[in-house]
Amino acid sequence: MRNRTVGTIGRGALLSGALAGLLVALALPAGAAARPHAAARPQGLPRLGRVLAGGPIAGLLPARLARRPLAGTVSNELTLNGAETVTTSTGVVLNANIVAEEDLSSGSTQPASFDVYLSKQSAVDIEAHEWQFSLTRASLTFDKSTGAISVASAKQLNPFGTATLSFVPTFSGPEPCAVSGTTTFYQGTVTGNFTFDTGSKKWGSLGSSSFTFEEASAEYDKACDQGPPPATTPDCETSVAWDAVVSDTATNETLVVGASGTSGGGGPFVGMSRAISLASPSGADRIDVIEAPAPAPVLTVLSPGAKITASTTPKDKVSKGSATGTSSASPTITTSKCLDPSSKKETETEDDWAAKVASDTGHTLTFKSAVGGNVKLKGSPGVSGDIFQYSYA
């Protein structure tokens, strides 16, 4: 597959690793205190979970957005999570999550981070947004003896809001890391002053001076080395996909995508992912994601070249219109190992055609975003894109 600044769909995936936080399960089931800490689990967004499992687009977002440590590195990090269902000032019900992180390695001068995740999911569509902020290291404090954590954003979230929060654990438990070091897991609640303005007339603002995240947890990694990630082989799949780079600038990177399906049974979809550097506060970014089920795109292989036609589901709430991708070149062909349903090793082939993708005449492909404005795929002559075909034998 060709490499480029914004990236490509890569096995039908929609989201980057940086957006995996939207799927983090911050609540633990009853009885969690009686069992050891487990890795974060997806909650509430099962279809996105399957899309992510299909293979994230690591190249979609600029490096400045990927602040979380890579698997296989030694971690000395503190992470605080909070989750709550909220009703905004405009009456919209959202899933709200916060994540605060700080590198506690000796001598580290890296700023702390504070991220706000807001998502809305209907029976079929998903709209999610992540705001990423940098805080001074003094803004996040941790008492290693009690597990208590405090966040004091002061004016560093302006003009979006403020967070003066306290986490008091009601349960904690250590566990060894795979190679060396330890991880301590905490469960409790986060309370305090939390207000946030989405800047959207549709979503409005949320929070209060006495807000509570009922579902909260924290993790303290002390020289934790989990070793290299386990070697895995993806499931074999037969599918087609496409992408188009709608915007690629210093402050706005937007990709629209579609696929006939993903491993795990996610089904045909269309979607968009947009990364924006915010004007203020300094160093802040926002990531927007929309996904909707759609009819499977139709691929016609030419000699040479290929053509793909894509459409949205009639009366869908967040996506509308249709598009066509065309290529007059021969594909770049790559092969890789995969597992078929009977768990036998097979070889998967990816055909990648460099293409031009454009909305069909009279049917502009549009994604309706409550935050940051809609995304539209323009018409002729089309934008840079790719057409993919996956098959195995």
C-alpha cells in the first residue's frame, strides 16, 4: 500500500489509534474489586470496536496527536479516566469521558494531557469528538500512598471550559507487568468543577460546579514493561473499500472512507475522520469521527484500472449522497498472511488502485457533523483517493 501524509483506509479501518480512547470502558462490572485489573474493554460502540480490530489507520493523524506510549515500551505513566452520561444545555444526551495522563518518569518534562471525549450513538449511526489539551505538570497531582489524584486546569482549557477535579479510590490492586515493573489499578469516582462548551449550537455545553463522574478508574505504571505486543495474524477477508482525502492542510486533515465489510462482521459502512489543530488554547487539537451503515460499494475491475460506486442509506441521519472512484492505472499488489475461518494459514492479496474519488452528479456525499461543521466530498475532477480489493486463497 502506498504511504502518504494523511494515510489510507488499510483493511477497511476508520479510526486511528489515537481515537481508541472513545472505546475505553471506564466502568467495571459489579464485583470488580474481587478480581484482578484487566485491560480496558470496549463499551457502547461495538461496531467501532470491530472496525478498530480490523486494523487502525496509524498514518491518519499527525504525530503530535499520538501522545500515548506504544505497546512494548516501558511505562511510568499515570492515567485517570472518568465516564458519565450527560444531558447538554440543548437537551442532547451524550456519553462523556475524560482522560488525564502524565509521564512520571524521572526527569520527564513532558506536559500532562487532558482529553474530553463526547459521543452520540443512535441505533445505527455514531458521531464522536475528542478534544486534546496540554496542561502543565503541576496541574495533575498524585498521592502514591493513597491513590488520590487531582486535576486543576485553571485557564488552560479556555475557551472550552474548566476542570478542577478530585479522584478518591474506593478499591485498588497491584499486578505485575509481563516483563518487569508493576501496575496499580484504582476504582472510584471523580468529582468537582467540570464545565465544557462544545462550540456547537446543536450540542451546546455540559457540566456544573459540582459534577460527578460516577464511573472512574486510574492506573499507575511503575517501570512497567509489558514486552512486545503478541504476534497476531488478521482474519482473512474478501472485501472492497475506498478512501478519499478531502482536506490535507497544516490544520485540517480529513479522510472519508467506505467498505463492504470488516473482519468481525462490522458490515458495510461509510464514514469520515477529521483532525483539526485548534486556534486556542495552544497545542490543542480536536478529532471528529462519523460512521454510518451503508450499502456495500460496487467494484468493477477494468483492464487496466478499476471503478467503484458508493452510496449512503436513504434517510440516514448523518450521511447522505453517493460517490464514484475511478482509476486508469494498474494496481499495486501486496500479499500478507491471514487466518481463514478454519484457522488455517492463508495468503491474503490486496489490490490498491490510485484513484480519483468524487460525488456523483446531483448527489454530493455529505457527512453531517454537529461539531465543526459538515464534511462534503466535492464533484469533478475529484480528490486523491484509493480503491482496494482484498481476497485470499
